[in-house]
Amino acid sequence: MFKKIDLSFYKTALTLALPIALQNLLTSCATLIDTAMVVSLGDASISAMGAAGRFSFLLNIVGFGFASGCTSLLSQYWGAKESKNLQKTLGVALTFAMSLSVIYGLLLFLFPEKLMTLFSDKPIVQELGAEYLRVYSFAVPFVMFSQVSSFAFRSVERVVVPLVSSVAAVLTNIFFNYCLIFGNFGFPRMELRGAALATAIGMAVQALILLGVLVFRNNPFRGPIKDMFDFDAAFVKKYSRIALPVLLNETLWGVGTNVYAMVIGRQGIENHAGYTMYENIQQLFFVFFVGICGACAIMVGKSIGAGDHEEGFTIAKRFAIMTPLIGVFLGIILFFTCEPILSLFDVETEASRQAALDCLRFYGLWLAPRMIPYTLICGIFRAGGDTMAGWVLDMIGLYMCGIPAVLITGFLIRPERFVMLIAVMFMSEDIIKSFLGMRHFFSKKWIKQITDKKI
């Protein structure tokens, strides 16, 4: 009997995790192809793309905050079968997210030169990055809408819809990258601006597909538009109580990691270019954990929302054990394959290639420990309704430990090997978060049912 239940758990987890992982893998592959094409333009261009990419990264983090906070509510409402609250939660999330996206897009369009000075002190990098940001600003509303809508579909176990939209977006992005970066098929040669425009076109395609499914296809959110936006102050307050800590968590985490980027951007163009390549390659491995964590959030939230707290804890415990074990396996693969993967890039200098290689090897060794706090915060605590726990853990790990350690290492100690800075960045943050996170997990205080369903 136990074996049968166990097999059912893994089947459900795989069914949910695989499409989520594939969607993120596609997105990462598109970004990797972007990087591979831009690498041939030289270290200054790849460094500019990496620095400008910090603003798309921050956008994705804020979007993830809206979407993840939304998921905390939606997965429990889905388990409790409260359909009206499903619609209203998505309506509140889209209202806030789209309003913020307009403001953010305007900032990128109007002040790209000033913003680029935050992440590079090299004039050529600032100039190229500003060109990228001004074009990318048009993608911002599409990115935000796609983030929130994709997570909403996942929360109600419609994981194929975001996958299909991502396939279309990635194929569109790759095609226009080839056309616009180098001027193929009669298109103008736009270089970095072409990469940004291709991204904007791809994200527009994804957003339109998701909108079409929301409006015209049968799904738990479909209904009169007025029902989606028929929320009162009390509902907004309940949404904010759950979602606001997640949004603050992700926003402050994004700001904090951008402090890391400010330090890294001042370690030389070659190191910065190497780190940009490393970031894009490591995403190919990280996407598997996005899928696993997404499945964990759906399954845990659904059980707790339905009132079965013990089942929710059992599912969470299985994911807490399984995820680091997968991290060991994938970390070994990355450690031994990073050199042939990196050889696919037309790297301008040996120094930037070595920086990327060192970072990838360290990440392979540290992958399993890094996934422990990630699974606890994003996959378990939020799904359980305890969105404050992740905020507290990230603030302690990032602002009290990680940022001071990186500032001291990068500006005062200045290690001879660039990878030492990256090692300090990860280890100083992850160790304390894992320790405190596991204590909170076993206390079960993170189980906070937010639906009306009784146990």
C-alpha cells in the first residue's frame, strides 16, 4: 500500500514538474542563444548585455514576487475548490503587476544611461547597455503579464498552457535574434538593440497566447471580466497579507543580488563577461529545480488548502529530501561537462573563458546545498501560507551575511581568483538560510491554511 501511494506521489510530481522545467529550459536556451550570438560581438558587448540584464533580472524577480504570492493563494483556493476566489486573486495580481510594469518600463526608457552606471564603470559598457535597455523597455508589460498568468495556470494544474506559450515565444525570439542582431534576411543590423527587440517581440507573442487562453478557452479563471475584478477592500487586504511579504521578499532579494552585480561589474570586463556566460549556462541546470519547486508548491498548497495538513507536511518532507539529492546528481554532471559546453561559445579572451569555467565548476559543487533554502522558501513555506518566513530568511542571509561578505571580499580583500568572490557570495548566504529554514520546517509553524475549508 505504501509503495502504491509513493508511486502516485512521484507520478504527480513528475507530471507537474516536467512541463514547468521544460518551459524554463526553453527560456534559458533562448537566453543562452542570445548570449552566444552577442559573444561574437566582443567582451564589451557581452559585458553590456550582462549589466543591462540586471534590470530584466530585477523585473523577473518582481514579477516572480507577484506571481509567487498569487500562487500561495491560488493553490490553496484550488484545493478548496473556491472558484470565485481564484478569479478575484488573479484580478488583484494583474491589477497591481501591470500598474507597476508601466512605471518600470518608463524608467528604463527615459533613464537608461543613468541606470547603467549602477552596474558598470566602463563608458563603452554603459553606452551599449543603455541602447539595449531603451528597446527592452517595450517588453516590460508583456513580461509581467506572462509571469503572473503562467504561474496562475500552473497553480490550477494547467501546466501545459505556459509551456506552449513559451515554445512560441522562444522560437519567435530566436528567429528575430538571428535577423536583427546580424542583419539577416534583409533586416537591419542592430546588434544589442536587435537582441532587445527580439526579446520584446517574443514576449508579446507569449502574452497574447496566454491572454487568448484566459479569455476564449475553458479554464478555472474564465468568466465575465467583471467577476475577475470584482474584489473589495477586504479581499485586497487578505491578498496583500499573503502576497505582499512575497513581493517584498523577492524585490529586496533582487535589489540585494544586484548589489552583488555592482561588485562583480567592477572586477574587470573579462571577469564580468565570464560571469555573464556562467549565469546563462547555469540556468540550464537550475530550470530543473524551478520545475520541482513549482510542483512542490502546487501539491503542498492544494493539500493544505483542502484541510489535510498532515498530507501537506508529508509531501513537503519528500520534496525537502528529494531536491538536494537531485542537486548532487546534476552538480556532478555540470562539473564534468562545463568545459565542453563553454567551448561552444566564441569567447574573445582566455581570461573571460577561465572566469566562466571556474564559476561553473564551483556552482556544480555547491548546487545541492543551494537548493535547500530555495525549496524551503519558494516551494514549501509559501505554499503553506507562511510567506513571512521566506522574507525573514532572505533578509538574514542576504543583507546580514551575503552582502557584507561580498563587499569586503570584492573591494577590500580582492582575491586573486575571481571565483573566490563567487564562492563567498553563495556560501555566506546559503549556510545560515539552510540552518534556520530546516528548524522552521520541522516546527510545522509554516502551515497556515488561508481558505475557508475546515479540517
